[in-house]
Amino acid sequence: MKEKIDYEDFSKVEFKIGVILECVKHPNADRLLVFQIDVGEEKPRQIISSIAEFYKPEDVIGKRVVVVTNLKKAKFRGMDSDGMLVCASLPNDEDVELLTITKDFPGGTKVD
């Protein structure tokens, strides 16, 4: 188990629903997918995630997922990532599943 945190620490994390608009394999990494996700802003966010062994790009288009939107930008194999997809995973990454929303909430809907 990880160290317990105070509510104030957890409240700093911003979760929103994102709608996956586009998804392609990263040109320089077999394990990475490059997403364009509507999180209710002027333009979609690009998010890189290492879930290519579990998902095909064409199978995730249109899914509503949970996104951490207030992380600092990071680079993955030369490409910017502006957020993080929330997934459930078994020990040793034997299986990974995107946390998805089944209702038609719009991109940018706050997750509490």
C-alpha cells in the first residue's frame, strides 16, 4: 500500500470525462498510443498512454474515459502528453482496462 494522504492532497487532482476523438500508435514506440481527447476545452488534448498491448486504436474512438487534467506536461519518445488516462490494472500489468463512462456526459464533465 502507498502512504495515506490527506483530503487536501487528493483534492488537488482534477478528474474530468474525456471523449476520445482520435487514437494512433506512437510512431517510435510499440507500447504507446497517442490520443486526441475532448476534455471540454477549446481544442483536444494530446495524451500518450502505454496501453497499446491492450487496446487497438480503432477500438477506443468515441469512448468516454476518466482523465487527470492537471498534471504537468510530459514527453514520451519526443511527443508531448498533457494529462493521464485512468486505468485499472492487475499486478505486473497482466491486464489493463480504461475506466470508461457509459452515459453520454460531454467531454469536460467534472468527476468527483
